[in-house]
Amino acid sequence: MSSEFDLVIAVGLGFFFGFVLERAGFGRSTKLAGQFYGHDMTVFKVMFGAIVTAMLGLVVASGLGLVSFRAVAESAASTTYLWPMLIGGLLLGVGFIVSGYCPGTSLVSAASGHIDGLFTIVGVGLGSLLFGELYPRLEGFYLSGDIGHQFLFDLVGVPPAVLAVGVALMAAGCFLGAEVLERVWTRKRFGTVPAVIETRPRRLVFTSFAVAGALGLATLLAPPAAPEVGAVATWEPIEADQLARRLLDEPWKVWVLDVRDRTDYEAERIPGSEHRAFDELDTFGLQYSPGVKDLVLVTRGGLSSLPPAAAAYKGQVYVLEGGFPSWQGFALETPPVLTSQDSPSRCAAVQFQVAVHRMVTGSEAPPPPPPATAKFVAPPKKKGGGCDG
Amino acid sequence: MTPAPERPAPQPFWNPYIAGVALGLVLLSSFLIMGKGLGASGGVNRVAIAAVDAVAPAHVDAAPYLARVKAGGTHPLDSYFVFEVLGVLLGGAVSAYAAGRLRTEVVMGPRATTGKRLAFALIGGVIMGVAARLARGCTSGQALTGGALLSSGSWIFMLAVFAGGYGLAWFVRRQWT
């Protein structure tokens, strides 16, 4: 479910996405397929150029403190499932060279009136339905190789900005190499030399990359704002329904840490929560966490004062009001039944609770229907007159 | 009668580097405004499921992977990426029209035949439909979005796409060269 405003933005972003793809020539299968025969490296240049642009842009925005690279990465990129992504990629490449499009470019192709693009869209739809039908057999493979959110900068062990600059440098080298290949293959295949490529746009783009990369690195040198000692030790209570709403709306922004006993946690817990026993919190290194997410502590009952380790957390700290029992009452026990006297706001609240209850417990039983509010009686029969039948 | 005016030659495509930066700026805006990337196959998937759901809803309910998109009573089309796909179609059509490239045709290599080209377009699409669900995204959602965010899985996916394409290119060369 998305808000209407989000959907308007979605159409707008999609519009520019489609517009640029068409302008790049990606509505024509012959141009796209040229990538795989060496004489037209447009796909590679556009795709890699876009990746470097967005990556460096995000690095700069992150360096200036507008967003956090990691927070965006965790919300917008899917988690890594090694094997299905490898095999899915190989298959997608095969489908690409057979159809001449990828799913996104087939949309643009059909929108420019190309029948082959339309056929490919239909194929993509059929293929995804086929996957849905085969899912029970493929599920094991689909879920294999799960290594969670895995990012290259963590693998290398450097800040995102450093790796981004490295990738940009590699891209620049690859672009130059791609142009050499284009010349070689065009001569070999068509016996001609490609039309002189304008070098001005390339110079312009390379310069912008260099500036953005330098800016991204420069922000790393600025010392991070030192946390003020003793000033952060504030926390706010959060109700179970607010927590459920946040877990649904922006799961990437909340980090639920369960500090009850391990056995309690193993028996029942909030979906997606992590466990760390209360007395082990000090050894957990919470103060070193980047503090991007809001930390929500789940206790056995209430909490009188925040443990020092949690107080040192850089981000916002919440404590679940009433502890786990309040979550239990909200999400795990059978929700209340609505009556016709309930106000609309209570109806909405209970309906949300029912939805969460069903999601968490997996109960498929529909909520009992509200009692009828009005009685309908048959209208009195008309007498006489034969023309109204 | 005057002869029909000749169709003006379509505008040339953008320089690939400029197009790349433009595409990157769209992606960056998406990150900054919505905290999401771009996508294509996910939206098509939902439209396909909605079509089946309109004809045979019981069938969708019986397949767990298909039924996911209507969990909690939402309509399969009530999704961000369905509307984004709608935008892609609009943007592509407007761009093609403005550049004088909007025309009905089958785009194919010099040695290909129409029937075979369309069959290949359909079959390739089916393969990609399965592949994109398996990999949790296509070249837009996985390679472009995840690639810019330096996600390991997305880079593996991207390299695999090129490997798959180059690996099979020789076998289908008659379609394209």
C-alpha cells in the first residue's frame, strides 16, 4: 500500500526514467544487442555511467549530511541471495540477447510503437507467472545463499566514498577500453571506421566524476561531530501500535533489540527483532554503532532508567511502553470485536490491529463482520397501475 | 494533390555518456526523494498477476508466490512500482514522439525474419520474467539500483547478466548481425 502522493512521484520518476532510456536509444533491440557483438558499447556506457553518477551523487549527499549512504543502501537494495542472483543474472543475460531487450527497455520499446518490445513485455509477464507457478519447487533454491545485506565497501573494509571513487576510476578505464573495442569490432564487422566520436561530452562527464569524487573524499577528512558527553541520554516511550506501524512503514529505520531472557525471546518475539540480554548490553558496543536507525528496546516489563550502553547510542532510543506484554496484548492475542457503536477512528485502529495480528500469527481467520447497522424492509407493494413493470 | 510530406529524419540519440549521467541523476533523485531505486520487472509482474486475478482469483490464491502481492487485501496494482512502470511507458512514448521516432515497426537485424524475431522476443521475455523473479530484480531494480549502492549481490547479478549475454551471443548472431 502506498500513499497517493508517493504514487504521483512514482509516475514522475518513471516518466524521466523512460524518457532517458528512449533518448539513449534503448527502445531499439538492434542497438541494445550491439553491446554483445562488440561494435556498440552504448549499453555498457549508459549503465555504468548511470551507476557511477548515482553512486557519487549519493556519496556527496551523504558526506554533506543530507542522507546516509548506508541507510539508503539498506532500504533500496535487496539482501544478497548468492545463488539465485548468480543464476538469475545468467538467465537474464540469455533472455536479453534472445529478445534484444531487458524488462525496462522492453517497456520503452513498446511505448515507441515497436511490436517486438510488446512481445517481450508479454513474455516477461508470462515468465513471472511461470515462476509463481513453479515457486513451490524453486523455493529452496530461491532462498539459498542468503548472506543478508552485504555491501562491497564492507567486504573491502573501507568507507563507501573510498570504494565509490575506486569504482569510478575503474569505470573511466573501462569506458576508454570500450571505445577501443568498438573501433576494432566495427572495422572487423563492417570494414569501416566508426564516425568520429565527439570527445567533448566524455571530457565533461569525466571531469564531473572527478569533481564529485574529490568532494566525496574531502567530506571524509572533515572530523565527525563529536557526540556531546551526557547530553544524549534521553529516550522516548513508544506504544505497541506505533511500533507495529513503523515496522511496516519503514522497517529500515527501526532496530528492535530484545533485552529479555533468551528463553523468553526464543518462545515469542517481535518479528525482525534481535536479542541481547540486558546485562550483556555493555559489551555490545552500542556506542560505536553509526546510530542510523532508531533503536527500540523491548524489556520484560517497563524500564525505569536507560542502561548506560543504550544511552550512549548515537541515534534516537525508544523503549516499548509496557515491555513485551503490551506487544503480546496488541499483536498476539485475539483482537477485540468491533460493534456498530465504535467510532471510525477506533474501527481503523482495530482493523490495523487485526491486520498485524493476522500477519504475526499467520491466522487466516477473517475478523467477525460488524453487526448490521440498519434494517432493510421490503418496500410496500404498489397497488394498481400496470405500466411500471 | 500534393505528395505526402516526407517524414523528417528522427533526431539522433543522446551521447551515451550524457545519457548515462542523465539516467544516474534520475536514479539519484529516486534515492533522495523516495529512498527507493528504480524498477521494471516487479511492476510487470504485478500487472500480470492482476490480469490472472481478474479472470481466476482462486488460482492466484492457490499459488503462494502469486498470492503474496494481494496479502492483507491489497489490490495487486496498488503498488509503487506499478505506477512507476506506467511513468516509464509515458516517458518513453513522449520522448519517442518528440524525437520523431514513434512508429509501429518490428525492430530486427538485417538477416532476421519477422516471425522468428517476434518468437524470439516472446521467448526471451519469458526467460527474463523467470530470471528477474529468481534474482529479485532485473537490470533496473537489481543491476542499476543495487549496483549504485554497491550491493554485493547486485554486482554478482550484473556480471552474470553480461556473462550470460556474451555466452549466448554467438548462437543467436543471425538475429542481430
